[in-house]
Amino acid sequence: MGGIGNEASIRTPVIQFIGDKALQSRRDSTEQRETPNSPIILRPNMKTPFGLIARFIVNSSGEILEATSDAGGRS
Amino acid sequence: MKVFSEAVALASPIATSELEASVCAIDDARAGRLPIELMIGVGPLSTDVPFRVLGYAGCVAEAIRSDVRLLIEPSIPKIRLFTSAPKTEGFHRGRALMSLVTLAGALRIAGVDSPIYLDFARRDPEIPPDLDIDLGPDLLEWVLSRDSRHRPGKPPSLRYALEHASPSMFADIADSDDTPVRITVGGATEARFWAVRMQVRSAAATRGLRIAPAVGVIIKALRVPWYQPTSYEPSLLAALRPAEAIKGLSTAANPARGGNGALRREARAAIRLVDEEGVADLIEAALSTERAMRFARVNGFNLGRRLLDAMENDDESASGDRL
């Protein structure tokens, strides 16, 4: 297994080349974008980018947020 | 519109580019252009394999049939089970093997028929120590207090939590060119570790390291890791007498009888599966490392190099095997 920090592992991140063309084609269609690396705050019951609705979302602190009738309370 | 049953963890809100890459990767995987690996982690097992492993496998199998299928259909994933035990103090190779083999066997009993790969995490630290990682106050407090509970008397450390992103664990930091899409499936503890991993990913990407696309499916009802059984839970061996095992686990999951209600969902799943064909062989696999290895081979599980090296190493001081 290649280790981190060796010459072979320090390359362009995979996230930049996987679907680079596909990314370009989505540039104008994805909602909520402000700048290329701005945070996206997903909320429970929001349509995810996979086209499916998530009732529960893991936030950046690792808490699981659950949708409520008020649209977005905490579990 | 279809709805996920469980909590969904995304490469978000760390960076838009991460999220977009994950979405594109899932699209590619659905179209058969990228392989998919389901990543299921197992922590160090400190006692005998509990009967609850069967219930955990049942819950994971449900998540695979529902949320994972919604995400990746029609693709067929590989399943990678790994144990983080080698990264912890008091590593016990026999128990580490047993935890992987019994979970893999339990997944088969629960109806999961994808190829299953088993391996140990690397013992050495893999995350560069000088990455600039900011966990934020809430997450930092959780990591440090957890570490203090698991390593009492030792200076609190972030190391174990950060290693979750390493190539030999959830593999957020990629180790090869042909990186698959990786879908983490696990209980509520994985949500916290997911957040840690996202911060490691972000720091690693800034450093120019390779990052694998990832999505998480977190089963929020599973709040007590099965490999850390409560003191009243029956062991897998107890399932030789199914009625007693069912009674024991039902009691352990019943708050009205001094049990822990967080075990209920796994208890129900274990009870559903206990009479399935194959349970007797699974119990036998938990009797010794030799039987566990035989069980793994008979069932066609793919064994990773680190696991094989550890099991072939007779040096007890190196492996910590006391079985």
C-alpha cells in the first residue's frame, strides 16, 4: 500500500479530475453555489444533490439533524 | 420523490467542490464507470463476540437494501470490512480477526451477497502529523473526551480519530489511481468520525494529497457500537441456545429491566435472524482463530495482506494474540 507523503501520493486531488467535464456541465445547474469552495449548508428534508430527499443530515460537528414540521429542527 | 431512510452524510459543508465531486462520482458509479466500495469499520473488540453482531448485520443489510440501493442502483458494490484495532493500544489479533469474520458471516446470514473483503488497518500512523486540521470546539471536545474514556490516564490525543481518514481505514486519503466511490455505512458513532474525516480531507486536499469521493449512510438508531457490548449482553456463543440468547438480549435492550434502549433495533434484528441457516456455523467460527480463518475461507471472504501477515506472525509480543 502506498504511503502518504511519498512522491507517488502527492498529486492533483482525485476530486479535481473525477468528473471534471461533468462538473463543468453542472456549473450552472447546481443550486446554492456562491463561490467554488464556499460551504453548502444542507438541511433535513432538503433535496440532496443525488436527487433524493434526506430526512436526516450529518452536520459539520457530526451531529445528526432531523427534519421536523418546522423544517429543520435538531434530533 | 424518494426519501432516504437513514441519515445521509455528505462531503459537505466543507467545500462545494467536494460535494460536486461526490455527486459526479455517484453518477459515474451508477453508469458503471466507477467501482463502488461499501466501507464498514469495526473498532477493537474487548471481549467475546456478542450476539448483537447478528442484529448489527441485519440493520446494515437493511440500509444496503434501502438507502445504498437508492444511491447506486443498478451497480453492485464490494464490501470492505476493516478493523481499527491495530491502531489502538492492547491490540489483540485474535479478537480483531473474530470481529471481522463474524460480522462478515452475519452479513451473509442477513442476505448480503456482495463480495466481502476483510483486512486490518495499518498499525503505523498514516495521516501526516503536520496537516493543518481544525475540528472546531464541539467536535474537538467530543474527540478528546472519547479518547480520555478509552485511554484513561493518558494525555488526550486526536490521533486515533484523525486516522479514520487514512488509506487503511475509511480511505478518504486515496492510495491508488483507480479510486472507487466509497460509501460509509455504520452507526451513530460514525457520524462524529465522519465530521472528523471531512476536516482531514479538507486539510489533505489543501496539501495536494489525493482524496476519494465519499458518501455516508449513518444508521442513527445504532448508538452503542456492537463491538463494545454492555455488560449484560449475551455472547454469540449463547445463541447455541437461541431462546436464552433472545431473552438475554431482549432484557439488555429493555430500559424497564435495567437495560439500554439504544440496543432495541439491533436486538429486534438479531431475534429475526437467530433461526436462519448458517448461525450454527457462525457460532463455531467464534470459538478459535483457526476456526474463524477456516470459516472465512469456506465462505469465500477475501482476506487482506495485513490480516494474513498478522495471522501468520507467531510472535505474540508483536501481535498481542492471547487466544
